[in-house]
Amino acid sequence: MGTALNLALIVLLLTTAILAVTARDLLAAVIIFSVYSLIMALMWQRLQAPDLALTEAAVGAGVTTVLFVVTIFKTRRREEE
Amino acid sequence: MKRTVSLLFIAALAALLLYVVANMPPMGDPANPTATHVIPRYLENAEEETHTENVITGIILNYRGYDTMGEVTVIFCALAAVLAVLGRERRGAIEGFVDRSEVVSSTIVRTMVRFMVPFILLFSLYTIFHGESSPGGGFQGGAIIGGSMIVFTTIFGLAESSRRVPQRIRAALEGAAVMGFFLVGALGLLGGGEFLTYAWPKVAPGLQPSLVVWLTILVEVGIGLGGAMVLTSILFAMIREEEIATAS
Amino acid sequence: MTAKEIVAGIFCCIGTFFFILGTTGLLRMPDIFSRLHPSTKCDTLGACSVIVGMAVYSGWSWDLLKLIFIACFLLLSSATCGHAIGRSALRRDIPYWRRQDEGAKSGDGA
């Protein structure tokens, strides 16, 4: 049971990481990156590191996402070919 | 050609890293050196040496106090870099800001944010003050305060938000995080203890555990408020330029 | 397996089912307004069912109080979130979805 959950989390983590890098739409990439941070927070919790899980959820999924979105609105949304 | 070379390089690097990882001791193995020497040492002695119930806080602020002070300095330097690029608002220039968006945010959202932000702040204060005995601490609580400031600024606009948290308060608190950490650590030297152990054995031997706990919490509060103000200032610096550009 | 665990499991399964429904709706619906409908439903009903399941599992304890708080804030924030998204989409004149032969029209005429 625990192993299956760990495997599912790792697969999701890798998928979101690859998608965040390859996405052409930068806004989509930022949202995927925040999902990545959330999954990472779950994994820290599974590894019995609640302090890190809190940090990852607050900083990774919360604050940096907003800062990235602000940056995108001040620059360009699409990646150039 | 270039693509092939870089792909080959990445493949070689991946193979090397996987080889190294395969040779590492297995994770969570009780026979690892970390599990036989480091972890038992911390788990057995941390509570009586650092007087914090949460061993991680003891390690972060006490055993590894230098590292954490470096991290706080790094956060401060990040803010300095952002402000060097984007510039800081002038003092008292807040009235010059205009609300850029044509759409007035709805009453429902305003009421809800006004209702929720105090609860978020309460939770963040709990995270900071309880970091000594439960998961959490200055960095986490500071990030939550920063998040609540972001929510407030998004809904009520930069003018209202920077009226609530004016620049002089932010500037003072940002510096106070690093300075406070250093001063609280250095006061231990005067009290006959060591740097960043928060113990004053000469001055107050009887007060030892509670004094250490309170100084640890003080450092946590400093980190939390300083980190929150750094995040707020970065956000303000990033959205400020736009508002001035449309105002002129 | 005790009766408590079975009831908690049933509630969690109901919640997960609504989450799956909501995600399917989010992927299948044509425009932002109709997508809001399934996604907010899945937030409130699905997450609250899961929380009710966890509350049954935890019994009378401090965890129950925390779960009630989580449920309250979840209900408030997800409803507000749906309202804010719908309102800003309306204000920005994002076109409604029509049948293919009529074509997409601007949202202000509706």
C-alpha cells in the first residue's frame, strides 16, 4: 500500500517535472510547477519531514507561483521558438 | 550535430550519476554511518542540549546556527538584488499609486479576504511560535504571512496594502531579521556561553532551559517577520512599476 | 475491519468519485463557464465527503475540530474562488460556447 502510493507519487512528480520544462505556454508551465511543488510536499511528508513539507507547500506552491505569474504578466507569455 | 553532442553528454552524465547512486548506501539502512553516529547523537542529546522539543528546530537554530544565519543573509541579499534591479518605492509615494485594474473586485471576494486574512495570520503566528515544539518555524510562518500579504494585495491593490505595511516598517523588519539573529547569538558570548547556542551560563544558570527556549523563539519570530517582509517587498517591487507607468 | 472504518471508507470513496467526475468535466466541457460548474462541485462535495470520512475515522478527538475548520475554510474559499473566476471571465468578455453552426459569440449579448 505504502509502496504503491510512493510509486504513484514518483511517477506524478517526474511527469509534472517533464511537463513543466517542455510546456511552451509559460503560464501553464508555472501552474504545472506549482503542482510539482505540492506533490513534492506530499513526498516530504511521506519521508517524515513535516518541516520541509510545510516549507515546500507554503513557498513552492504558494508564494513562488504568484511571483512567477506576476513576472509572466510583465514579460511574454509564450516561449519563443 | 550540436544536438547529438549535447544528448550524448547528457546520456554520459546520467549514466555516471546512476552509477554513483547505485553505489550509495541504501536509504534508510540502519547500518549507514549517518544512522549509527549522527542521528543517535542528535536524538539523544538534542533535547537536553538545545532545550527544544522539536529536534529539527534545535538542529537548525542551534547545532547548525551558522548555516541558518547564512540562509537568512541569502534571503536578505535576494531582496537587495531585486530592489537593485527594480528599484524601491520612495517614502511617502504611496498616495501616487493608482489602482490599475478597471474592474473593481467584487464585494464577495473582498468580504471573504477580509474574513480569511486574520485566520491566515493567526495560523502563521502559531507556526512561528510553536516551531520550537512542533513542525514549523520562522521560515514557514514567514512564507505564510507573505502569502496572506499577496492575497490582500491582489484584492485590495498596492495602495491599500502599502498603507497597511508602510515602507519604513518593512525596511526595519528586513534588517532586524539578520541583525536580531546575530545579536541574540552574540549575546551568549557576553553571558559566558558560545556563539549561537543561546545559553548564558554565567549570568543566569538557574534560568537556563526557559531562557534558551525564549531566545530560540525570539530568533524564530525575527526570521518569520523578516522573511515575510522580504516577500512582501519583492512583490511590491514587482507590481509597482506597472502602476506608476499607467499613472503617468 | 470495524464498522467505523467501513463507513469512513465509503465516504472517502464517494468523495473520490466526485473528484473523478469533476476532473472529467473539467477536461470535457467546452468553455470556462461550463467548466466552472463541475470543478467547483468537485471541490465542495468531493473534498467535504473525504473530510467527513476522515472525521468518522478519527472519532471524537482534536483532529475532528481541525477537520471541521478545514471543511469550513474549504467551503468558503472554493466558493469564493469559483465566483471570482466566473466574474472576471464575464468582465473580460470571454465568449460563451455555442453550437458549432451558430459560432462563438461575444458574452455581453446574452
